Amino acid sequence: MKNEFVNAQEMQNRYPGMFKAPSAAELAAIKQGDFIKVCRNDERFWIRVIGADRKTVTGTIDNHLDRNPDLLLGLIVTVDKDRVYTILK
């Protein structure tokens, strides 16, 4: 499932000046307790981080979704860091 999320870094490259993804340093600093925003099926949503390593972030979905009925509130998912749109400390 983790590759079903939209790649934020590719979006930044495709739409320069219109879209800004987190830097490598910001992605490296993601830690437990942070929130990240990701996108799947044209719907952006928040994940509460429970763990992160060099390449991925694992967390629980933190809001109800309309376009992704298989992603329920509280579901644990793992996302590649290049799919992160926003980081909230």
C-alpha cells in the first residue's frame, strides 16, 4: 500500500514554484509524535507518526477520509518519506 501514496518530491519537480515538498533535512528530522500529511486518490490527510527510519515513516491515520474507504481512522500505515507533503511538529 505504501507506494499508492502520491510522491511529493515528484510533484515539486513537476510544478516548481507552485508546490513545495519538505527538504531532505526536514524529512530526516521526522520523529514520533509529529504529524505528516500525505495524499492518496486526490485526498490529503494526516498521519500521527509512531516511528521513522531512514526511508519510511509509520503512523496512524488521524482523520476520517472520504475517497479512501479502506483507510480507517487509527489504521497503521507505512509511507515512504518522499510521499510526505507537510510535517507538523
